[in-house]
Amino acid sequence: MRKPKLFVLLVFLVASTSTGCLNLQLSDLDGILNGQAPLTESTVADGLKEALRVGTDRTSSSLSARGGFSDNSLLRIVLPSKFETAASRLRSLGLGSQVDEFETQMNRAAEQAALEAVDVFAAAIQAMTVQDAFAILNGPEDAATVYFRDRTSSELNSRFQPVVQSAMEKVGVYNAYNSLVRRYNAIPLVKPITVDLQTHIVDGTLHGMFSVLATEEQRIREDPIARTTDLLKRVFGSTQNQ
């Protein structure tokens, strides 16, 4: 039965936001806590939206922190496949530390781009209808992630492009890459390489963003920790009595 999962989303809401972040009026909240007011569809939808705001903000914040990509073995942006042969050859020539630094700089660029997702996700949540909210609540375990991927991927790609380009210049990705390529191309008989680094980093940033968002969604749906609050006792009590 999926209804309890609907209210698990509100668990995350109550656990992760301050009272000032809620869209509910205090009088409405008192009525809900005392069992005197029903949990309407619009109230639940507003709660879901607030929970999703927290989840998406947390996703962006965690990935934009230093090491958000580079320190996570599952999200770290690795060298482009076209560069792997060159990297192996450069390592054999004693340039392994430079190759590693180049990879780290790619991840720093992704971390700087991740903050751009906040406004894009916020707009998608703002545009969400009550019907959208309940489709997510009653949908599969990754329904929210799929919703955001469908509605934000194109805009995120566009927003990330200039940010990644600027970050690549700032953290020295281009300089590191050009230095390594010059050294590799100087090796006799090798085939010169060219790589679209910007697209590679943007794609890696998007992949990481939606991977973490999926993890946040799972947490929103399953985490029972905050059921000790009065609101959640009221909410879960109402579902158990149905």
C-alpha cells in the first residue's frame, strides 16, 4: 500500500526544515496536530513540494561542496575514454601526478556548476501541480527523480555549459589538458587526440546530480526517524486508522 509512503515524505519535511519554511499557517498546523483538521490534498501537496525543495537543495549543496564529486568514488568524473590511452602512456613516462591533478580539476569544475541546479529545480517545483505531486507520491520509487530529469535536464545542460567553461578556466583544466596533450602528441608515431572536455564534464555533472537526487528521494520515502514529532504522529495515525 503506497499511502504511508506519501506521509514518509512529510517525515523528511518536518525533520529537515524549520517552522518558518513551511507553507502551512500556524492555525492550520495546530488543527492538524490536535486531530481537528483533515490533511487535505493541497496541504499534502504543499508538504511534498517543501520536502522536494529540501531534497534538491541538499543535492546541490552536497555536490557543490569541495570534494562533492572528487571524493565520491561513485560520482567522481573520470578521464574521457578518448584520453585513457594517452593517460596510460603519460603515466608510464612519469607524468602520473599531472594526470591525476587534471582529473581532480575536472571534478572541481563540476562542483562549481552544481550550484546552478538550485534555481532550476526550484522552478520545476513551483510549476508542479497537485496532480503532479500525487503522481510522484503514488508513482514508482524514483518518480520524483524522473520528474526532475524530464523537466530540468535540458535547462540544466544549458546552464551548466558556461559555468563549466568558466570553472575550467578558473581551476586550470584547459592548461592542464593542453600541457598533457602537447607532451603526448610529441611522442613519435602516436595518433593526435582531441577531446570535448566541456561536454564530458557537463554530462558527468548531470549524471552525478540525478544520482544523488535519486538517493535523496529514497531517503525521503523511507527514512522513519522523524516520526517522533507531533505532526508525524498525527499523520501516521490517520493512515493507520484508514
